[in-house]
Amino acid sequence: MVRAIRRRPARPHGKSDESLAVWHPDTATIAVSELPVTAASIVPVRSTIISPVTTITAVITGLMATAIPVPAIVTRIIVMARARRAHINAFVCAVGCPLADTTGQGETGKGCCGKCCKRSDHICSFMPRTHRALPGFDKVARSNTLMARSAASTLPLPFAHHPVTKAANNGDLMPARYSLTEQDVVDGNDMWRRQQINIWPLVTVLAFSWLLISAYMARTLTGLSLVLTVLFILILVLALGAVTLWHGKRQSRRMSAIAFSQATGASREVRVTWNAEKIEFRQHKAYRTQAWREISRWAESDTTFVLLSADGMFNPIPKRALTAEDLSQIKGHLAAAGAKRARLLFY
């Protein structure tokens, strides 16, 4: 006789005092980083392009186009394809995974050993429906919101864990000090979202829906009635698109604020230094060094200057910590390295 035994997963152990809860854009789940976290570098929160509103729009379009089954099927395929793509490159090992390959393709933070996800005492950075969410974020982790495809399919390591040494403080480095606030992180994440967002899938779905419904109405209506109906449908589609963009912006800001509030060292003072070759961010027990060539884009608002890296992370620097000469110098180094100003979406 076979007896089924239910095992209760063990609680994760060895949690560091310096941990960060971050929102992973590909999966709408919460991830845990065990290394010391410097708030100068933030894992961005992706805007919701394929949101519940867009899904409902596609469903309504399919129902209204029942007389034309082929377009309805095409609309459904588009939505399903976008949902499937949001779960590609699923598994990313948590920082410090004892089973991860730190030399090959499965380098920690860039791949997955495939074994840690089966251990009851280990939490993966990527947690699909069958994995555990961070305590207190169950409702967020169970959200049905599908985030748009992230620029980076991995969760990069925020900082290397090395002690601060005096040798690194060369005389040619220009210093600046600041403490990040929630608004700094939200502004930085908002500019990252506006730079990375791809609005064309949404435009394609809405335009296709409008054309299908208009073509269907043309079979039964003529003259002024047809014109008014088509205009009404166009206004309705534009309104749905505006609501979708608004919902994505609101959700992205909310998740970035949550991530900042859960970072234990987020409000600590950050010391940023730079020279012609690199820029360094230092905080208590952690630092990160970036060569200018590793920064692909930059953006700025009235209060925040943001460095956008090719690895999918961004570094918000409050302008209150920089003089006009400092800002001009940083922009000069970025221009010399080939980094261009990011083109941001209007919303």
C-alpha cells in the first residue's frame, strides 16, 4: 500500500540583515537578494503593457467579432503570445545559490542551476506560481498582471560584496554624497519605464480591433449611422488604450515604492565618485563600479539624473547632490563613451 506524506517546506535560513525585496518585471513576483544592497543601483520595475485592461479589451473584441471568426482567433493568438513571452527565461538563481555555476552559462544572477528550485530551503529569485513569495507580499505575488518584456531577462547582481578600501579613493575622483528618497527611486524607475516601454504591440491590438469592428458594422450600417458608429468605436478604443497606459504607470510606481521601502539600506548615505574612466557608488559594506562604456543611455528630469545600464538596471542620482559643473562633467564622460540621451515615451 502506498502512503502519501505531505511535507511542509522548511523556512529559509541564513537570511542576511542586508536584504532587498525587488519586483521582477517578467513575472510579477517578489525576489530576494541576499547580498548587501546599495540603493544607488535599483532593479527597475517594468510598466504593465499587457495588463488586465488589455486582456479584457481583446476578449470584448473577440465577442463583438463573432461573425468574423478568423480575426477573433488572431486577436486571441496575439494576447496568448504576449502572455507566453512574459514567462520566457524563467529561472534565475538567487544570489548566493550554493548549487549555481559561477563560471559558466549558469553564473549566479544570470542563469539557473535548475536544482535549487527543487529545494525546500532555498528561495529562487524567479518565483513562478509554484514557488513561495516573500512573506507579506502574497497578494502582490498572486497578481494576474502580466508585465511587459524586460530589457534584461535576468536579475543582475546589484553590487559586489567587498570592503571599502582607501586605495580606491584616488585623487582624480570627483566626490558627491546623497541619500536616496522614495521619490528619487520612483522618478528614476519612471524614466527607465518610459525608455524601455514598447507601445507598438498595444497600438497594433487596438488598431486591429477597431478595424475589425468597423468592418463588421459596415455590413449592417450605412451613411451617417456608419460614420457615427465608427467614430464612437474609435473613441472607445483610444480610451481603453489611455486607461491601459495609466494603469501601467500607476502599477510601476507602486512596485518601485514597495521595493524601496523594503530595502534596509535604501536611505543610507551614498558616496558617488567618478573620473574619465568609471563611476563608483559606495555605501556601507557595499559598492559598485561601472565603466562609462557599460552605460548605454542616460535621462534626466527636473530633480533626478538617471544612468541606464545595458544590464537592465538604473542608477538614480538626485540633482541636489550635483553642481552644474558636476552634471556637465558626467555628461561629457558619457558622450565620450558613446552613451546617448534616452528617448522617453510621452507618458
